[in-house]
Amino acid sequence: HDTQKPIFTICHGVQILIAVDGVVRGKKVGALAACEPEVTLAGGTYIDLSPTEAYVDGTMVSAKGWTALAAFIRECLKVLGTEIRHP
């Protein structure tokens, strides 16, 4: 977090990030709706994403759940600087 390395979180995985002081503070995060109070208490902003969306805030990629895996993986790869080419 301190060195701006990519952080990827989906569903209730944001709870692990909340346990580390400052990781969520000032970030907009998509997660399972039940995590909204925790994100807010940790100083983040909960984003109510559609079930198929992912959200990028700097080097953090987040999504609500498994139904967003396609968008989540796409955004994770972008943050990593990966380019996929199809012949």
C-alpha cells in the first residue's frame, strides 16, 4: 500500500484491507453491500456497483462479487500494465 503496488479486492475481501490501517482511507471501494459500514468507518467511500462492474481507484481494483469477474480481471490486468493480444 505504501509503495503504491496494486491491490485487488472482491466481495468481502475489503475486510482484510480494512484491518490494515490506512489502506481504505480516502479510497472509493466496491464490495459486498454488507461491508458498506466498515468501509465508511475505515475512512473509505462505498460504491454500490452493479453485479457486473469493477471500480478502479488509483492502484486499487474492487468489485462486488463473482458475477463481476470479467470486469474485475480486465481492470486488474490494466492496472498491472498487461496487454492481451488476440491473433
